[in-house]
Amino acid sequence: MANIELKTKIINDKYTEYVYEAFDIQNREETSVSIPMNLGEAKNFDWNIGVILGGSGSGKTTILKKMGDVKKVNFDAEKPLISNFDWLEPKDATLVLTSMGLSSVPTWLRPFHTLSNGEQYRATLSYLVASAKDGEVILIDEYTSVVDRDVAKAMSFALQKYIRRENKRIIVASCHYDILEWLMPDWTCSPQKGGTLERCDYRRRPEISLQVSRVESNTWDIFKKHHYLTEDVSKSCKFFLFEWNRKVIGINAVIPQPSGHYKNAVRESRIVVLPDYQGLGLGYSISEFTAGIYKSEGYRYFTKTVHPALGNYRAKSNHWKPTSKNGKLGKDIGRNTLNMSWIAKDRLSFCYEYDGHNISGYEELLLPINEMRSKNEITLF
């Protein structure tokens, strides 16, 4: 068993003298702390993620610093967030941010200091893991200490997916045990339990239960700044709000297709998961859940997106089939960033029709809005 010994000479004054006399302290020359640490077994197996666990003052940070340099990131306050990743090609920078669960395009264009705590933490993690050299172990102290606990879970799941896909190594120090099932480490070490490495075998993250309700069109105001296209949305949409542990996390706005095209057809107009909860695949689940409700009521459900994450997911899924417009250039309305005028842009579109399971039991969510208001079956925000 190895120990980290910390010894410090005491500079005596009237305050230390008071403590000596009041509490009968015998050693008046130095303080010493011994922190157990035995991570030698980590050399005997392949791993990607390690966690040093323990309460405040247990020695987590000391162990972490013993293993290498705990780096800090200083973002340029004038630059958009994505411009700070200037050692990467632009496409690679977007992939890193998306992979770490920070896939809100408008967020990429804002300076770091304007982001929420959760967004800032994900941005910092993105920078640290993307800038790590081959073979370097990434060290993160006080992991998720400054974020909401459900945000911490979402962040941890996104982080572990990226680390394993890129075959990197990371060790985090944390006092929060609730992240383990989401971060799914290969090993943990707790100085409070003797500092010995304990191997883990997490297979999958816990299930997530979402709550859904129909909401008024003005609920879109909560989400509009996080959508990558225009902030406007048609009020003829049906708006479906999704919550996790009573926290608003996402919305899906569905609009009727013109009657001349298809009979009983709708299109997914806007789908947004708030940045704090990205990286868990909730956008895919929300989309397919909504589509399944419509399909059970005899509707055809179409989607069109230029977002590569959604498009690539549907391309690999058995629940979606491409339409004739899939993979072709189409017109999308966006803003000219110089004068904020509206312009039409040619973009490569991912166009699909839902071909998955029916989901019954939620038919009342599709009632006309006036009928839902009269029955008080709509959530007002």
C-alpha cells in the first residue's frame, strides 16, 4: 500500500498558541496528512475511465495531482465558443462539441462567458478532451460539482461515449456517487476506503422516464433560441412538451402537411432538447415517441432536417425510411448574420418518414386545441 505524505511546517503566532493551549496539541512544529493510494493495478488491464471518489478533504485532489498536470482552460472572451477550438478544422470542432452533448448550434456562436453553468462545463470538457495528446491521461478535478444533478448525469453519459469512441483515457475526481451509473467507469478509487483500485462492470445507463403534455404555442419561447434555424414557428403546430424529474427538457412542434400532398400527414417542424440535457439521445426518443402516437391514429409522419446528428441517426435506424427528397439540396430560411435579413439557403436535407411502431394510449394529446382547453388537458406556460 502506497501513501502520499503531506507535511507542512507550522508558522506559530498568537492564534496557533491559543489552539495549542485550548485543545492540548502536542506537535507544535508541523502538520502531517497521510493519504492512501494504490492504483498500480491500473497497469494490468485496458481502461478508459477512472473515478477518484470521496468527500471533501478526503484527498481526491491530492491523488489526482500526483498523477499529472490538472489543466485549466481560459477561453477568449471575445471569440465565439467554437472559434476557441482553432487547432481543429471547423467540421471537427462541431463534431467534438456535438459528441460531448453540446449540440445547440446557437450556443457555438456565443462567447464562453454568456453560457449557462452546464454549457460552460461541457465546453471546458470538450476543450480538455479534444486537446489531449495521444497517450495523455486527461485529469478533471471537482467533476460536476457546479451543475444540477440531472445535468451531471446527461453530461457524464455524453462524456463516456466520446472517450470510449476515441479510445482516450480520463480520470475524474468527484464527491458525487450519482454519476457512476452514467459515466460507467472502468475503475474507482476512494481514499476513504483505503485508496485501493476497484474495477467496475457497468453495462448500460439507467432508464429515463419522461413526462409528456400538450402545451400552448407560447411555450416555444423557452426553446427558440436553441434551434439552429429561425426562431419563428407556425402557431398551427401542435406543441408537445417533455419533462424529466419535473424539469423541462424538450419540445416537439408538429405541423399538418398540405392536404394536396398526402392524406392525414404531418411533419416535424421543430424539435429541441435544451443544452443541459443533450447527449442522452432524448431528441431521437422524443421524435419517435411523437411519431408513434400519430401513426397509431392513422397519420403519416415526416421529418426534414439539416442537422447531421438527427439525419445520421435516422439513416441507421429501422424506424425511418428515406423519402424521395432525402440527401438532396433544399431551401431553408435563415438569417444573414451581417444585416439580420431573411435569406433562403440551399442545404443538404435529411428527409424521412416514420416506419416504426404504433404507440397507443396517448390519443388525447392530438385533440384540437380548443377541445383540450375546455377539458383542462393542456399545460399552460
